Amino acid sequence: MKTHDNALSAVGVDAEDERIYRDLLRRPRATLHELAEHTGRTTVTLRRAFTRLEALGLVSRMAGRPVRFLATRPDVAVSALISRREEGLAQARLAALTLLAETPRTENHSPEELVEVVQGQAAVVQRFTQLQQTATEELLVLDRPPYAQDPGRQNVTEMERLAHGVLVRGIYDASALEIPGKLRLAQESVAAGEQARISPDVPMKLAIADRRIAILPLSTDASAHSDSAVIVHSSSLLDALVALFEVLWRSALPLPARSAELPSGDGADLSDPELFTLLAAGLKDETVARQLGVSLRTVHRRVSEMMDRLGARTRFQAGLLAARRGWWGQDDFRGP
């Protein structure tokens, strides 16, 4: 079965009913018997399917004989189904809050209530997604390999949170930006509203939602697979994780959105933010040249000029000095 044959499953339409709906869209004037003849289904099967589709608002029965059904325009019908599903989800959220209010609370929580272990890559991905979805005010993220999900794909859930006004702050380990396409995705997130920085010393992956729940890998071994994680609820341990994030944030370098025009040639502007950010974060010269579309020789020359101009001994120091002198035009490098 092709993937698009079940595109409406998210709004409660099963695959067979969707195929019948598609057949009706392609043959809007067909009678029930003509559809049965063309699709190889019985009229009884079609009548039952149309009853379900009618309840979903995807078809309507036309007056007169022979029996005909009219397919509702897909954009109208699916929008209505999405709205209905969203209403159901809103009711489920209210029900969850009601259940939470009915749950007995104790001042002294047992350790198993504060920390839980999630095992299995699918379970880790699911809990990470859930944690992001529950964030209503702030999402703090430490980003570094290895990944449980494809690092070359945009984090759709984060983009949705940004669209809902959630403050997202992310710190990317320099090694993450060595992955093809990862820098572009990070810059897209910045363009969408994420506050992002780069550090050469991100110790682990971490996500914290509204400073009340966090998820982090069970192992800090960079070569380990992301198949187990720890969920930390409100506690002194969670407070320590938030404090760790803030310490790293203050020492990290701002990641700007992608420039409208990438620099090229020997006349490129020395104050280009992407060059400073990538070099100061510890990326290899070859990677920087590839990302910015300049030659390796040009990168070497510009690095030397930059460090001489700033009086810096290391690249990271040069990046810090450049930021503090306002070369990047950041509103406040020190940040919150």
C-alpha cells in the first residue's frame, strides 16, 4: 500500500474508506452501481462505507434516483475534521487536569516518583516529543550527538512550540554542526524564533520543559545508542540541571540565522557572524569553508587576520572578544 493511501488516518478515516472517498472524488457523477462496477466492491460495502464517510462529513447523499453520493471538497472536509479532533484533544487536556487535581499529593515524594527510566529508542523519542508538547512557557535544550531521531530532519514539534509563543533556548555542541544539514536546520530554528548558541563543551543531551520536567540520556557515552533515558520531575536534581544549562548558556556563542548572502572570495566581510561562530565553536576549517562557500585558503587567511585584529590567542577567545565588541550585532550577548 502506498503511504498516501492512508493520509487521512490522523483525522479518523481508515484506509479503505479513504480509497472509496478518493474514487468518488475522481468520479463525481457516478452512481452507486457504477462505482461498485469500477472498483470491484459490492454496493453493500459501498453503502456501509458511505454511511461512515457521511458521519465524518466527507460525503453527502444526493436527492433522487439512482442513488448517488457527493464528495465534500477535501480542504473543507479535512479542516472540519481537524477542528473536531482539536476540540477532542482540548477536552482530553481538561480531563487530564481534572485527574491531576484528584490525585493525592504528598510533600515527601518517593525517589521513584521523581526519577523514572525509559528504555527503548521508540519510547525515548515518544517521551521527548511529549515533553516538548507540554511546554507552555519555556523549553531549554542541550543538543549533541548521538541522536535517537534523524538529525537531518527538522524538529517539527519544536517549531510548533515556537509558533505558539513558547520561549526556546538551545545550546548546540560544535560536533552536532559537523553533521551535514544540521547547521541549516539550526539556523532555520533561529529564524523561527529560537534563541540558539554554540559551545564546544556540551556534556550531554538534555531537554527541560517549563523547569518542571526534564529528559536526558541514561548514558553519557557519546558512542552509545540513544535507547534509554531518565525523566526527572521537580526536585533539587532538576534545579541542578537548570543551573547547568544556565552556566553553559552564559559561556556559549550566539548562533545567528543564515545570512541572506553567504560571503565569498578574498573581499568577504571580516565581521561575518557565521564565520566567527563556527570557528570559535571549534569546527574544522574544512567544514567552515564548506558551510560558508569559501575556499580553505580564504578561511585560513581570515582566521589569522581576525585573531591579530582582536589580539586573541585562541579561536574561542577570538569569538568571545568579537561578540563582546559587538561585531555580531547581538542585542545582548550575555543573555539571561
